[in-house]
Amino acid sequence: MKRLIKGYLNTSLILMITVALILGIITGILFGEQTAVLAPLGDLLLRLLQFLIIPLVLFTLIVGVNMTRSRHLGRMGTKVFLYYVVTSAVAIIVGLTVGWIFEPGAGLSLETDKTVEIPENPGVTKVLLNIVPTNIIGAFNEMNLLGIIFTALSFGLAISALRSSEQHAELGEHVYKVIQALNEATFKILKVILYYVPIGIFAIVAETIGKQGLETIQSLGNMIVVLYIALFVHVGIYLLLLVLFKTNPIEFFKYARTPAVTAFATQSSSGTLPLTLDAGKNLGLSKSLYSFSLPLGATVNMDGAAIRIAISAVFATNYTGMSLSFADMLMIVIVGTLASIGTAGIPGAGIIMIATVFAQVGLPMEAVALLTAVDALVGMGCTALNVTGDLVGTTLIDKTEKSNPEQVEA
């Protein structure tokens, strides 16, 4: 038994995750809904990761702010936001193009009387207001990432100001060192949690596949395949960008694959955030950048969800016999980009975005109800792309910052 445990702990994490993923798929297919008994193991992984989100974002960002000059934060923030908006728009264009080529849903005749209750889209205004929480405890309790980022930035800048002042420099240094220690302690806890990740992924994937069932997968298989083709096309764009910015894609994916595969299994950008931050650290990215860009990306950057919106719209038009005009496609790009900004990175959030776009271009809500049948299978790939996009963007921006002679970290 001791030998078995030692062998497990010494095995490559990505190898264990890959094996867990394959075993989860096989188990789900073989045992179907009986895999529900594995749910507690998957829930435990999600709880462990969520347990670390607040301390990781809070401490990492405070330390990051204190490692760079304050005037650089605005420049980095602008680059991050522009990247997220542009790639979301490009993702929708990719989805529409791939959907137009492969025509998912064409000739499909599925009877469905299923209805779905669609949560209200929070909207851009509410998202912007949520950046400033009414109280700090509330932001932490509700896992309001934008509010936590605002809190961390505020205290990070305040501590930086203390360290720079003559009167409170010593006090500021003491507080900063405590935050640094807490940040390192949080990453130590994360390293222990990583050993449980393969077990949790196995349970989540097995339950997801078991719950979906082969009948549902086969009936909407064409739509699922076309969506994954679009996702891979977008990954190709990421690879091209990495090469253009002189970054080795193999080296990049060596560290990015763990959070990407975990996001695939958990369907949660926010839940995977501890692993994404760890990947940013292992990639050698600037802490002042990734501590801000990755939590923000988990909330507002959703390239996978954007592709899902486009493919779903094409599927709905083919399924119902409608057609999309150029104006409709342009509307999907604009509304889809806005809808993807601020929609929480949690399982099921994609349905809100799809419903928002469908309402704007006049597509039937019955199609949304039909798409919920494969929500989990579709959400898995989309979430993995979301997380990958966050890391790609941060890597590219990090390259531009390091090439700037003015960028100096403490």
C-alpha cells in the first residue's frame, strides 16, 4: 500500500489527469446514471479549488501590485481588456464561419416539448457596478471575483503607498511581508490539492457522461462535433499568436494543459482559477500581470462561450428552417461579445448568453431548451478554451511588457 501511494505521488500530474479523463469517459458509458454515486468525489474537488480562490486572488494580486510601478497597471489593464474583447469577437466570427461551412442541425427533426427557465442576464451595467462591492465580506461570501479584484487592488495600492512613504515605510514593509508569506502558504496548500485533482476529474467526467447518455449524444452529435471543430480552429489561432510573439507552444502547453483539462472536466473557469494562477506562476509570467489578468479573464473572457453562441445560432436557424442575414450575423457578433463579458464562469452560464443573443436576433427559445440537453458536453470544451485563452492572452501581454524598457518589477 505504501508503495502504491508513493508511486501515485511520484507520477506526472498530467499523465494521471489524462488517465482519469479516459477512465471517466469509459466508466460513464458503461455504467450510465449509476455513476451518480461518484458525485461526492467530484464535489470535493470543486470545494477544494473554490476554497483557495479568495486567498489566491487576494494575496497574489496584492503582492503583484507591489512588484510593479503603479503607472504600469493602467497600461497592462488596457491591454488585457482589449485582448479579451477582440478575441471574444474573433471567436464568434470563427464559430459563425465553421457553422456556415458544416451546417449543424440541417435536416434534423427532433421533437421536443422541453422548456427551460433561463436566468436573467446581469447586463454590462450591473457587472460594472459589481466591481465595487457594498462590503468586503459580501464580495468574498458571494465569490464576486470582480469585487475581490477591486478589493485586492485597493489594498495593494494602499500598501504600496505605505512602503513608499517616509512615515509608514517600515509598517508597510511588515504588512507586505505578511501578505507575501500568506501567498506562499496558499500555493503550498495548492500543491497538496493537486494530488487529488485526478480523482476528482475521474468522478466528474464519469458522472457527466453517465448523465448525458448515448442517445442524447447521438441525436445532437453533429452539433457537438461542429462546435469542437470550431474550438480547435480557435486553438490554431492561439498557436499562431504564440509563434508570432516568439513563444514556444510546446513549452506553453506543458504548463497550460493541467488547468485546461481540469476546466474541461469541471466546466468552471472560476473553479479552475487556482490551477490557472499556478500555471501563470510556472510559466514565469509577471506576477503583477497574471494576478490581475487571470482572475479577470475567469469572469469576462469567454472565447469558448462566444464560439458556442455562434454555433448555437447557426444550429437553431438550420433546425427551424430560418436563415441568417449579414445584419443578423453582425448583431450576433456584437451582442454575443457583450453577453460574454461579465457572465459568471460557472457551469450553465452559457445558456444565459445563448438566450440573450437568440432574443436579439429573433431565434426561437425552444431551440435553447433543446440545446440544454447537451449543455454539459458542450460546456466542457468551451470552458477549456476559455481558460486557455486567458493564459495565452496573459503570455502575449507579458511578452510586450518585458520588451518595454520602462517595465521594472521590484
